[in-house]
Amino acid sequence: MAIKRKLAKFSPFFQSAMVVLVASLFVMSIVYAATTIGSNITTGGNVTVTGGVTSTRATSSDYISITGTDTSGSNITNLNYGGGDLYVQDDAEIDDLLTVARTTTSRVTSTTMISVGSFFTPPAQGFDFTEDLAVSGNTLLNGVATSVTALWIGSAGTANNINLAGGDLYVQNDVEIDGTLYVPTIASATTTDSLKVGGYATVAGDMIVNGGTFDLTTGTATTTDGLFVRTGAVGTSTVSIGDLEYGKQPGCLEMVRESVNGQYTYYHCWITTAGTGLECTPGRCRDGVANLNP
């Protein structure tokens, strides 16, 4: 009976303890389900979150590593885990402006445009800020640069003769080629200044061919096609044959025709040594070199 009376005295204590225990479990279950923290969290260790994280601002003075399945970070080859590094194992999507000092990546994709350097006003030709690339500084390509549509060099100008399609090239100003220019077929060549081939032209409208041959082939007589030298209404057109600059070699005029037996007959003419007239003789200019010496 004495033991029963003693247990009866402890009954209110056990009842209170059970109430506290049940309430604690209820609070703990609520905390596990959702926790709202209205102040800062400072920790000297790591924070591990297995679920999603939503934040209006996240700042790290060291680094942020989004490794996905590669929790070891073995794919990280260019970062030192310090100084504000960010590593993303897989894709990263940025729907607004991305500003970086230097970029190294295997692939960059933008559905609008990519701008490198300070912003500048791009030319209107073919630039509409849709899938475009703007570089304010120099562009260096270590591989092959290919344009399947057109290449425009210059910030202005007007392409009057090309449609900027199918691999066209437009150059607003000068073009210098220190090697060889290969053109399979030239339908027409037009210049408002000088055309220099192997030499130097100083007067607008000149065409100089040094060290080579100028071959003009026509299908009809020169009444319709051929070589014309004229100045319009003033009859001062000149065809100069000879070299008065290098070695002062006298000129020689060579003409050829096919005879009835299928052979070719050549005649060449030159100014006489006395300079009093022309002298012509059968043969080619190269065969009569002795006649051309002063």
C-alpha cells in the first residue's frame, strides 16, 4: 500500500511529462516540414541541402560549385576553389545580360546576340541584334573563318553589284594581297582608279602590266572589238611601243597572219637608226634584235 501511495504522488509528473513530449514531437515535425528564418545564418562549416534552394541573393567570398552528379569535382580543371570561383558541371541558362572579363568555355549559345567589349554602334548591313556577335576590339581566329552568306569589311559603303548572299565579299576600302590571287573566271573587272598588275600606277585610270603579257583576244575584226586607245574628241591618243625607262630599248611592232598553206608569216617594224623613218622586214621582233640596237 505504501508503494501505491508513492506512485500516486508521481502520476501528475508523468502526465505533464507526456504532454511536453507529445508537444515537442509536434513542433519538431512542423520544423522538419518547413522552416522560415528571418535573419542571417553564419556558420564556419558547410551547409548541405538535399532539396531545392530559393534565394533573392546568394553571396560567397570563396566559391560556389554546382557539381550535379560529380560530387568530387574531378571535372574542374581551371579553378582553384578561391577568389569567388563558380563551377557549373552542366548547362547554365542566363536570360539577361552576362558580363565577364574573360571567357573559356566549350560552347556558348545565345538566341539574341553576344557582345564582347564596350558597346558600339554596328553597321546596318545584316546586323539586327538577332543571333549576332559584336566585338569592339580585335578578333583573332586560329582556325578557318567561314561565312556561308557574305563577308562585309568596313563600317559603311554600298554594295551596288552583289546581293550579299552565296559567299559574297564586300570591301569598303583598299585591299592588299601580298601573295597570289586566284580567280577561275572573271566576268568583268571594274575600277574607277588604277589597276596595277605587277607594277605601280601613279595616274588614275592606268593599267600597268610589268614582266608579263597582255593578251587581247577578239572574235571579230577591230571595227567592232579590239584594242582602242582614245581620248574622246581630242585626237591625242597614244600607243607607245618601246622602253624609255629601263635600258632605253627601242620599240618593235610585230604583225602576223596565216598564209594559204597553213603557215604563219610574221613581219616586224622598227624605227631606223637614223630616226628618219620606219623599216619593216619579215620575221619576228625577237629575231631582229640586231636591227633594233642603236
